Amino acid sequence: NAGVAYVRDFVDAVISGSVSLTTNAEIYFYGCNNDPIAQSLSSALGAIGRGDILVTGANNKVAPYPKLPATVQVDHGGRFNTYSGGKLKSSTKTLGY
């Protein structure tokens, strides 16, 4: 699975110090259907003691939200889910950028 390889590469880069994340950093996947990789990355970061990092991904298609500039929404009842240590922390229909 390519997603697993990318998660492992990213976590290895955090471990080695080639990617530096501040305490309570936030990572957003704004594309469609990125919830599985967000949860996977959050779990992997939690396993190395970085459960402070929040990772967010959508569980459906994403589109611009016409009512608010610089905002995206998830279509068809989907949500942007935010994880910490692999556990769901919050969920929202729209997300600013």
C-alpha cells in the first residue's frame, strides 16, 4: 500500500530530525477521501510519542464552500476528522485554509 509507505517515510523523517514538527503541530489533508491516511499518520506519530500532533483528513469528496472564502467543505454528509494519537478528537463539515 503506497499510503503506508508514505506514512512510514514521513514518520522516519520525524524520527531522524529531517522533518521538524513543533509541539501541538497540525497537519491537514485538504484533498478528497484522505481520512484513512490522516488516521494512519496520527497513529504512527502517536507510536513515536508525538500524539500531540493533530492530523485532519476528509472522509468523502471535498469542494470549495461558496458561503465562506478560503474554506472547503466535505460533500454528501462527509466530515473532516481530526485525530491525535490515532484517536478521533473532532469532526467538522467545513475547514478553512
